[in-house]
Amino acid sequence: MLIDTHCHLDAVEFNADRENIALGAKHAGVHQIVVPAVARENFQIVIDLAHQYSHCFMALGIHPMYVDSANPSDLTLLKQLISRQLTHTNPKIVAVGEIGLDFFVTQQNRETQEYFFVEQLKIAQTFELPVILHVRRAIDDVLKQLRRHPVVGGIAHAFNGSPQQAEAFIQLGFKLGFGGAMTYTRALKIRELARNLPIESIVLETDAPDIPPEWLGPAGRNSPEELIKIAQVFADLRGIPVSQIIEITGKNVMQILPNLASLCTPLKVLH
């Protein structure tokens, strides 16, 4: 099944047509969408979206680019919300995320980023939830913290490391997310990774509205509807039918996000 493991459906870019985007993705055959939070301010809208749309699921966490406006009370709220969602009659929370480190934008707040990352890894440990990782210019630092604070696994979103770093994530129980960046013919490194990494370790994503695929152009608004074409690019890189890509990557998601697997139902396309 076709699953978008990373889509910011709550983003302001979708304010004008969010329902059309959500239902359009379903019509296009996107079986499930994982919507990760980035800060306290969007926890509730992410929760609401997951419960509004049967094919949407949530991850709750504080993104490294938002830690400067966060405080320890946000972590307390995060724990409370996760606990509440896990006891819900329809527990649609599948991970802690989007969390991690971003030393591409700045390293001036490195200590703050590491504090929130580690504390959220501890929350994931407490609830035995996988994590959805944001990693830019910080792969080895993220891996170091994962070894110190092991979790049940998760997804390294928008993976762009070396084959050795990929293997390190895989050994720690992680899947690697590939999306729009893979569609650019000039993205030789990412395309080589997509072509050669173990296919059982790869999941698909859009990061919509960000990381638009090549056909939308750098200023285009990405959407979960683009996932089928992204899957086709991946299939072409691997030299196998797209139907096989959809089947394999869907199974990979079910393995790494067991709460999603437990609630997954056959896709019903609305007419």
C-alpha cells in the first residue's frame, strides 16, 4: 500500500484547500498519511487532523528548528498528550516526531537542540514509540544520542547521508525516508542511495508542502498526491514495477510503525 510517512498537512500553505488535499490524496491512492507536529502551537491541529480523516495519523514532537521558542513545560504537555492519545478509543498516534538535530541552519543553539532531542528520546522510551527524525548536517550526532538513548526504531526522514551512516541507522532499527529530492536527475548521491540501499529499509514520503519533486519546480507546493509519481521514480531507479515498490514500502511502514499497522483498514476511495 502507498503510504506518505511525512506530510505537514497542518501547514499554513494548505489553509485554503486542506480538505481537498487530504481527500485528493486518498482519491490518488495514498492509503495513509503520517502528519508530524513541530511545536506546541500545532500539537492540537495535528491531533484534530488525525481524528478528522480516517487515513491520517499523527506524530507529536518538537522540531529542532523550533526549540528556541520551546520550554520544559512543552515536554510535560507532550507527555500528557501522548499518554492521552494512547488511551484513546482510536489511538492514532504512531510516533514521537518530528524530532532531531539541525546544524545546517545554526549550531549556536546546539545545547538547546540536544536537550530537547534527548528529552524526547526519553519520552519515546517511556511510551515505547518509534521516532520520526529530522537530521541535517548532524547525522553522526543523532546516531550518538540514539546509541545513548535507544528507542524502538523509527524513520530517518529525508535521508541524505553515506551508505555507512545508512547502515548505522538500519542497525539501530530505523527505516530511511526518501521523497522529492530523489526525483531530481542532478541529485546523484541521493539517487545512488535509493538505488542501492536495502529496499526493506526504505519508506516513501513527501514532506509536503516542502521538498517539491522535480516536476513541480523548486517553488512548487508539494502535496501527498505526488507520492505515486515519487514511487514511480523510485521504481525506475530500482528497475522494478511500481506496484512492487508500493507493496514493499508499505510493508516497511507497517513494520516500523506498528500502531499504524494495527489501525490500517482497506482503502476506500470516495466517489
